[in-house]
Amino acid sequence: MRIKLRRLALGAALCASMMAGALDAGAKTLKISLTAAMTTKNPYGDSSAQWYSIWCQIYGCLGYYDWNTKTYVGQLAHKWELVDEKTWRFHLRTDLKRHDGGPSATAADVVHSWRQILDDSESVAKSSVEGVTEMIAVDDHTVDVRSRNAAPLLITRLFDRFAITSKELFEKSGKKAYEATPFGWGPYKLEEYSYDNRVVMRRNDSYPGLAADTPDLAVYQLMREPEQRMTALLNGEIQIARLLPPQLVSRMQGRSDVKMVTSGSTEWMFLAFNVTFKPWDDVRVRRAAAHAIDKDLIIRRLFNGYAERLDGPMGPNQICYEPGYVKPPAYDPEKSKALLAEAGYPKGLSVDIFSANGRYVMDKQAAEAITQMLSKAGFDARLKAPEWANFWADVRTGKSPNFYMGRGGVIDPSGPTAEFFETGIMPRIKYSNPKLDAMMRAERAEFDPVKRCKMMQELSQVIVDEAPMLFLWSFKLIYGMAKNVDYPVNADGEIWLPDVRMN
């Protein structure tokens, strides 16, 4: 027993030593709070915006959205064009070396990555290639991507989300390559992945164009609790604290070593209903819930104004948004009660409301406010806020009757709207409406941006009227940042490390 204990102690000490050694003395080390679950090194095994961003910076994606220029720019691809209305051609860069010194990314790597998303039993990233019927290697560094239908917006799905992994390394080791040889072509190399703890990334000095004052090391430290993130910032344990709630802002006031930076957001916060569960299969009950929630009051009182009201799938930071593009249901508790009575519940209705807990800004508190408002409008509502892993597993597989949570990265609402509301794409709410399906397909096939936005606004009204999802608000992102760090914060909330400057 003593020998076994000594071995365990030695192993723990060695592990701690290795972790400490990853952070070089004298290196420009940027420590960032992370709130997303750390469950897998498989880059296709999670579908959160935070992990899409991290994997794109390690393995590399075809491109990403540049908030400074409001355009899509290339990363592994340097050029792309339409071959026909269903086919995009991507030309890959040849000036990038793989982290282990291997060759630049090839068309075969792109095709392999697509196959992994489709065939890997752990993959939950299929929505990023939804509608893609074929990827063809035209030559070593040219790949054609063909879609089932006209695809004017294909790059909005592929960019920022579709990580490219090495076919060669996978053929040698299979999925063990993600553990043993997680080498890509991105601006940062994966140095450490400690489950439910942290990720350490080292600058890839061979990546073209990296400024000298970008971080040498980036540490994403898992910190679920807002108080923990704020305390760590004020103690100098991290340099960027993300997703800070409004009630903690005052703790930064009067400090000379930290600053507050804010941005609008592309994230939907919503209450969604799985229509295969009663009573949410009845549109009158869903509309009753919509009339019960006073969004403006929650934004004003709970969030201290650090949020923007959402009335549909487009907010001020999203493509196609125009003020008043939809007519939302008014806050009217009496209307809620009347709708419940019409649906056969004149004495009210007992429901459980499920919420994320610690994943989003003040998520449990917001869900508590929503639950109270529902209870005042004829529902007997009780809040259930399980641990994130259990909550997310049920949502992702369609086992939760409803859920309050967010959907990040909604730059263009077309893709996310189809993911949630088009028949058969995702099982989370299982909503199906043939009329809406046809409208979404037509919108995605429209190449004229003015016409497409008009179509997006029209189908948004259908979603609002049918109420399978109640769009609530989009948080103003609050960052706490050390004074020696400069970063042009953007509306997707993620940290693109090549844009960070440390002095």
C-alpha cells in the first residue's frame, strides 16, 4: 500500500511539474478564463463557439470572420470562388508548415476532415457541413465543395467552425492522433490539454504575420463561476476574464491594473421548447409563455442594461437586421392566462423550466426571473438547473422538454435558424413546419443580398408567431482585462490570439 501511495504521489508531483514547466519563465503568457466544458480532445467532439475558436487557432480553418473589416478572410485558404451556384472552390495556402514540420494542408486533408465530421461517432459538428454533398480534391491544394442546393452562404458555415486535421496523422494513429499528435497549421500549437482544468497553447513562430507582441503562451483556464473569474483577474491570476455579469463590474472601479471593455454580442439567449413534449406541442401554450416574459424589465433590473433585447433571430450585431423587422408578442400576462384557458388549462398549468447553470452570464438568475414571470401568468413553473454536462447532454439529444441557454456565433442568422427550425437537421426542439422549411431553403438559395435579407425577415416572423423558441436578449459582453493587454473585443465573444497585444 505504501509503495502504491508513493507512486501516486510521485505521479502527481511529476504531473504538476510538467504542467508548471509548460509556462516558461519570462514568456509573454496570456491567461484567459474558459467556461465551456472540457470533455474531449477530438476537435469534432464539441459544438460550442469557444471550442470552435480554439480548434481553428490550433488546427486551422479555411477562414474566419474578421470583425475589424467586417469580412471573411482566409486562414488555410487564400482564395475562394463560385464555380456554379452549388459549388465553391477553395485554393489552399502552401506557405504553412504543420506544427511537427510536416507539409502544408492539402485538399486531401480538407476532404478527410469533412469525412471525420460525418463518420466519427463522437462528432457533434455535422451542422457546420449541413447540405454539403461532396468535397473533391481538384489537385493537391484546390478543393471543390458541392452543396445539395444553391449555396451563396456556404462560407458562413465552413469558416470559423470547420477545423482541418491531418489525413496523414490520422491514418497512422486513428483518433489517438488527437491525443498524441494534435498537430495542425494554426497560429498556435496545442501544448497541454488537462481535462476540466486548462488548455495551454504556444505561439507557432513559423506562422506568417504574427506580431512580436502577441502572446508566447496562451492559457485557457476553466473557471465556471463569475466570482472566480473576477477574483482571478483582480489577483493577477488571469489577464482576460470573459463573460462577467453586470453586478460584478463595480469591483473593477478604481483599479489601476485592470480595465473594463464591452462589446455587443452575436449570441442568442432564448427559451426553446421541444415540441414533442406536452404541453409545448400546443402553439397556444408556447405563445402564452411568450406573453408572460417581460424582457425589458429583466434587462433593466437584472442585467443593469448590459443586454440588448431580441425579438427574433436577428439583433443589432447580425447581418440582415433592421429595427422593427418583426412584430413581437407584447408582454401581457392576462393574454397568457387567456391562451392557457383556450388550450384547456383554465386553472393553470404545471411545468418544469430547465436552464443552464454557470455557462452563461447570470443564466440561473435569469431563468429564476423567467420562472417567476411564468408563474404570475398562469403557469405553475418550477426551475430545474442541473450541472452543465447533464443539461447539455439532454439538450443536444432532444431529451429536454425546454431549455434556457444561448447560441453563440450568430453572425449571419441563416445557418443557425436552419439548424434549430428546419425539419430533421437537429433534434434539440424537433420543430417541423413545411411552409417554413420552404422559406428557409429559398432564402439560402438567394444570391441577391437585399432580397435574401427581406426573405430572412419574413421567415423570422413565422418563427416568432409559431414560438418554438422565445428570443430574449443578446448580452453586451463584459471583459475584465489587465492594463498591459490590448485586444479589440468583438461581438462573437471569442479571443483571436493573433490580434492580442501584450506590453
